[in-house]
Amino acid sequence: MTPTVPQPRSSPDVAPGSADAALARRYAKELGWATAGRDPLHLLTGVGFDVLELPAEAGHAVLRRGVRTGPVLLSGTRMGLLVAAGGADELPGLLDWLEWGPVALDLTAVGAGGRVAAPPLPGAPGASPGAAVWLRPPEPRRAPEPVLPAFAGFGSSGGDAPDLVRLVDAAATECHRVRLSCARSGVPTGVLTRGTADQPLAFS
């Protein structure tokens, strides 16, 4: 007998008929992602995906490198790189293995039990100033295929799946560069991202 898989649904605190409720229905129908909350709506992490968070300036540098990623969101001065569920648990070990462990990096992960702001999906009304936006929006779910960076051994990803190891190494490198740049200029970390954080990049 095939077990019943619970379907993603929005939290009861989302008012029916609201923009958040409409967006929550789209996330559930088109992507199978669970949502919760309102003003703003949030995506629940740890089931379909985890999120690597880093300064927006470092994130833009990662995207310019051409490193393969999954969907990418921007929320204020922080960028979120969606990775396969479980990636948040792998982050500390990967940083140690890549010899970034002793270095103070502004690179964190949101996994099981966490949540991130839910940006409007393509075709939805635009976000208000300062709200989260998709830089690389997720594609509606199709036939099962590996589209999120996943851990598959040290640098040896299977098939065409984006490799979590390479993504973490690139993110750590750019976070370190931002930290050094801020230290040299005497600017607090995060300030250098202002003025660039609201400029979406077009990447395939």
C-alpha cells in the first residue's frame, strides 16, 4: 500500500483572499513548497530545500563567477542560495574540510525548522521596496530531476546536479573577500551591499 504524502499547505494565520494567501497557493501548487505567516509570507525550510545565507555583495560575486546554483533570493542586504534539504547540516563540516573552519565568515544556513521570506513569484504583483525578490526564480516542478546543489561526496556530484561543495567554497571565498574589503576600508560588514542589493541579475 502506497503511503499518503502530506501536501504542503499554508498556515491558518494567512487570511483567506489576501495576497499572501494567493501567493501561498501558488507556492503549494506550482512548487510543492510549504508556507507560513503573513506580512510577509515565509517559506518553510528543511523539507524541500535549505538556504545558504550570505552578504548580498558576496552573493553577487558568486553569481558572477558562474557557479551553478539553484534558485536565488535577495532580502535586504542578504542573499539566499537554495540548496537541497540537508545542506544546512553539511555546511559546518564542508567549511572545515575546505579549510575555512577557523576563518570568521558571514555565511550561515537555514535548515529544518527555519523559514525565509517568500518573494513574489513571476507574474505576481511586484514586491514593495526592500521586500524579498527572486534573482533566479524557481521553476515549476516537472519530472523529478536534481536542480538544487546537493552534497554527493567531496566535489564529486552525481549526474547534472549542481555541486554543494563547489558552491560552499565559492561562497566562503567571496564572504572572506567582503570581510577583508570592509576591514581595509573601515566599513562595517554589510554596508557595502547598499545600493546594489535591489538590482536583480539576469542569469539562466
